[in-house]
Amino acid sequence: MKHIALVLSGIFLLSSSIACYPALIVLDRIAVIVNDDVIMQSELKARTQAIKTQISNSPNGTVPPEDALVAQIVERLIVESIQIQMADSRGVRISDDELNEALQSISAQNGLSPDQFQKAIEQDGISYVEMRAQIRRELKMNRIQQGVMRNRIRISEQQIKNFLDTEVGGVITADEYRLAHILLANPADASAEQIKTVKQQAEALRARLDEGVDFQSLAIEKSAGKNALDGGDLGWRKPGQLPTMFSDIAQEMAIGEVRGPIKSGSGYHLITLVQKRGAKAEGNVEQTRVRHVLVRPSEIRTGEEARELAESLQEEVLGGRAFDEIAKLHSDDPGSALSGGDLGWSRAGVFVPKFEEVMNSLDLNKVSQVFLTEHGYHFLEVTGRRIEDFSERFKQRQAENYLRNQMFDEELEAWLREIREEAFVEIRS
């Protein structure tokens, strides 16, 4: 009886102690499992609210039925999660500087300062912290997409040649010219004598320009053209976008050269070629082919640890291990890692100064010491040097980039479907 009493007493005390605690409150729960990651209900709710706000603020925006909207958002979050996991597994990191630069760019595109942009976001009921986190995710996804697409999209030489032979190809790859312009306008219903006077004024201005007077200042002072307050600057234009009377002349001009007076129905014109860019402007260019391994400091790797890892990997290469193997396994540059660290043929000014300094000082097929840039710790190998008539290659590269951009969205969609189908996904009700 004593034993039973003790048991009953223990049960009573246990039940009493449980009653002293409040009921368990579930703060969050798993909405979806995606491979090794989970999407929480709170994340789904926050994204749904953000998209509802975005739709409501758009012209004639109508929010679709809740079930349809949530289903679409779940799918988007699943595909995002797969890409983020891939990026993390390959060491893709977005620094605070990169994130801040992206946010400043978004603010500028909306005509706002960063502070004004933050206030606008919060007025729409969207957390600025969550916005920063989402932009960081999108930058990560963009980086992994660019790396994968670089290897998936292959443009053949025949495709490039066929494109360059088309009318569109000729327009896309045409050189661009930046002209500045001064117009001395004829009076309305001008007499022959008045037109002669305007011509003489134009000739006098031309003489001043030949003596070294600044074209921009003279345009602001004397030009009747609509671009006068911009120093007569017409901006970058292809020959087909220039006024007909300037088109042929611009293609023959040297930078800084002045032409005119050129007669038209509106008066007399003076022009100068400020800059030009395109195939003709390229000419012979010295190029270097280089491959590298990058090790970035991160949340889980200090700068010292990153340096030590880079030095260890460099020693493995010097010891005989294949450079491309090390790059594929360990480089934190996802764009080049998939290609064994190869950055392709490049010209001066493409890389940050320290990288170019090491690259330019290195003998062919020699592996550099580990060095630091703003991106992290590198070591590199120069695999080729050449001087190329870049005029034709420039056109080919323009054509290749155009064709690649045309194919990018379609190929990206195909890849996203593939990784979605291959992923383990469990959607919980």
C-alpha cells in the first residue's frame, strides 16, 4: 500500500508540475524540404506578402487567388534553394561590399538615395534586412548561373560566321562614334547674303578651333544645336544612327580631328570625333591566356586560413598535381573553376591591378607565388601570350556575345528544370 501511495503521489506531483507550464506554442514549422535544406513557413509567408505588395503597387495589378499564388511561390523557393545549395557547395560568397554596391545600383535605378530606398521598402511593409538577404541570394544565384551557362552554351565558328553575314550581324557589330557638333543656323527664309554671312561665321569658328580653342566651350557659347549645353556631344552612335551628312565623314576621321563647315538646309555644321570604339578602334592587341586558383576568406575561413590553404594548393601544383584538377576542386571562382581555372585570352585592363602585375611579370608556363587582391588569395599560371589583329576578333566576340545572350534564357530554363527534377523535394501541408 505504501508503494502504491508513493507511485500515486509521484504521478500527482508530475501532473502538477506539467500544469505549471503554459501550453507549447509553435513559432515556426517546415513548409518544404529541398535536398539538405528546408524552407520554413515564415519564409514562405514573408515572400508571399512581399510579392502581394509588389503586385498591388504595379499599374492595374490584380493579386491572383491565394492557392495559385502560394503554389507559384513555393516552386520559386524550391528552385532558389537548389541553386543556393549548389553555390554554397562551390564556395560562392557575396561580400558586404558587393551587396552594398548592388543595393546602391538598385536605389539609383529607382531615382533614390540608399536611405530613401530603405524607407520606401519599409513603407511597403517589407523588411529591409530581408530585402538585403534576398538580394544576396539573387547575386549568389546569378553567379552560379553564369558559371554553368558559360559551359553549357557553345557557339560554333560557323554560327558566328553565319550571323556576321546577316544584316542584323552587320548592325550589331558596327563601330560606334562619339561626335561633338556645332550648328550655326540660317535665319528663317534666309537670303543668299544671310547664308553667306553664316558660312563666314562658321569658317571663323573653324579657324579658332584650328588654333586650339576648346570645342566643347565653343559649342556651349555658339551652337544653335539641341546638344549645345552638353558641349555639342551627340553621344555614342553607330553610323546608321548618325545624321546622313556626318555618317561617311565620321568613319574617316581621327580622334580629335575637326571637319566643316558642312552645309545643310538648316545651316552650317562643325564636327569633331571625340572617341570611337569597335573593330576598327581595336587594331593589334597584346593578349595573355591565364588560369588561376582563388581562395576567398569567408564566414568559416579567416584570412590567414585562406592564405594557408592557397599556399598548400600551390605547393601541390608545384609537386606535380594537375593545375586544372586543383582549380575544379578548390577554386572559389565558380566562373573559371569549371574550366580548370582558365580565364581565356584577355587584354590589358581586364583584371584588377595586382593580378595584372603578377600576370605580366610571370614567365610562360610558370606558377606564381600566392598573392592577395580584393577578391582573395590567388596563384596563377600564364599559359600563352600573343599579339592579335583584334579588329576581326572583336567583331566575332560581339557576335558570340549576342548569340550567347539570345540563347541564355532558353538554356537557363532548361537547366533549372533539370535540377528541379533531380532534387529531392517534400512539400508539407
